[in-house]
Amino acid sequence: MSTWFPSVPALLSVALLAGCASSASPVAEPALADNTDSASCTAENVQDVIGKTASPELQEDARRRSGAEWVRILRPGSIVTLEFNHQRLNLHVDDHALVQRVNCG
């Protein structure tokens, strides 16, 4: 029994490392493959909105030019969901509603 017990931590370590070496793809990838005919956001197309005041008109223009289905304003301290949505444009604004950063997701 003394030779078996010390090998338990080693076996657990090997099992944990094997789990880390998995080549499974992220959950979002199958959804992208299934939705090839739907819109996909391209934030590079709307980087010019940085520094502008977020307004309904700016949001709609940025959404349209980015190819996104949805747009959301993210204010400092706001609670946001963390799931990736390739059809959503995020406009990160400061306390004065000036766009600081733009990304998709």
C-alpha cells in the first residue's frame, strides 16, 4: 500500500494536464458556422466614431456600416453579459457619452 498511495497525486496531475491539452474548439465557433448567411460585425469599419458623442443616429449609422444586427452602448460600470455575439457592435463610452472604444461581440 505504501507504493500505491504516493502515485495518486502523480496520476491526478497527469489527468488534469490531459484535460488542459484538449483540442476542443470554443463554443461560439459552431454558431458561426451555422449562421453563415447572417450578418457579422466588422468594427474596423466604424473606428471613426471614436471621440464622437453617442446618439441614436450615431448608433444606427455605426450599426449599419459595421454590418452588425445589434448595437449596444457600454457605459463605465455597467453590467454586461460576456457571451460573444458576432452580430453585435459594442460602443464603449465615457461618463460624457463620448465613444472611447468600438468592438464586436
